[in-house]
Amino acid sequence: MKNNIELLEDEGLDDLQLDNLHIIQKNSGFRFGVDAVLLSNFANVKRNHRVIDLCTGTGIIPFLIYGKYKPKEVIGIEIQEDMTEMARRSSKYNGIEDIVKFENRDLKDLEFLGSLGRFDVLTVNPPYKLHNSGIVNLDDKLAIARHEMLCNLEDVIIASRKLLKDNGRMFIVHRPERLIDIFELMRKYKIEPKRVQMIYPKANKAANIVLVEGQRDGGAYLKWDPPIYVHNEDGSYTKEINRIYGREE
């Protein structure tokens, strides 16, 4: 049973094609992409898990994780108030506001993070461009989502350490050129890299997305998953991507 919600100017309601879930997005603003879908597929979530998603935006990863795995609780943290409100309205529309919740807070507020308790699983699709890479508009909401303006990778790892329970798992999507930074910061804060998967736009192209799983206080053992190719040579989606999107025949 869907609840009535008010759509504001320039907002649309998108069908996630998953468990009859929908999400409110700006028609002309930041919209979720393949990163979020790949991360929700990469994460290992059980029904009895508490899950938290950092840099949640309009809540796409919490909704995908709820739709796929039905954990007992999912919390999304987002610093931009308008995105948080959109996520809350989406949750209410889907009738799952008691399970999928959103907090308009700064992930650098460690005292607040401590009040949330500990989590089995943490996911994050953080800003991936260094703050000094190119000219950015500090008022640009798209820039905030893409550039390390309000938080950087180290802030994300520190928050993850604070939020994960012993042996809890972190799942991050990022860019391959930042892989060494991810490994170094994870180890600095005692989150051991355990699994890596590279994503290629198509065969014979360089990887443009990396997925990393880390374990809080885990032992040293790194596994590489087989790579994923997004497109065939003719530009169509590969079978693996169609499977992840739930479009397999």
C-alpha cells in the first residue's frame, strides 16, 4: 500500500523495478547511476543485520539494499537537507519509514555517530574527486556529491571505524586511481581490505569503478572477485549487468 506524498517542483517518482519500490529524484539534479546498483549487489547483507549508508544522497542504496535483502534496519546519513527530505518522503511513500530511516547529519560528527550504536554492514558511495581537482562551486549540490568538499576519504574511513561492530563489514565504491588511498586508510584505522572487484565499461577499456570490502579488525587476506564488464562491444548491457539489474530473461 503506497502512501500519498507531495512531489515538489522538478521532482519525479522513479520505479526501481525492485519489490515495487520507488524513489523521488530531481529531474535535473543528481540522479543515481550504476555505482549505486553495483554497490548494493556487492554488499553482503543478511536479514538480521543493521545497515548504515554514508553519503546516502536521496537514499538509493538503502532502498536497493532493503529491496534485495530485507535487513531489520537501514539508516542513511546525508549532510544535504533537501536530499535527506526527499529520501524520507520516498521511505514514507514506500511504507517502510520504520525500517529505512534517514538522518540529516555530518558524518564527521563522531558523537552523533556513537549515539546510533554499532552496525553489521556499512555501505558508502563517497565523493570521489579530490577537492583540489578542478574549479568547483561551493553551492553546487552536484559538486558536493562528487568532490571531497564537505568530507574526504579519511573522514569516511574514520566514521566507518566508529560505526562498525567488531568484525563488521564495510563496502565502498570508488575510482580505481584511489585504490591505494583506500587500502592505506583502511589499514590505518584497522579495517582490513578483504575483497576487491574491478568494473570495466567494456572489454579493452581501463577499469573506471572499483568495489572494496573491508572488515573491522579482520585478518590479512585479500580476495579478488572476477571483473564485471558493463557494456558489450555493440553498446548493449552485458548479461551480468542485466542480471544485477534484475532484467535477465
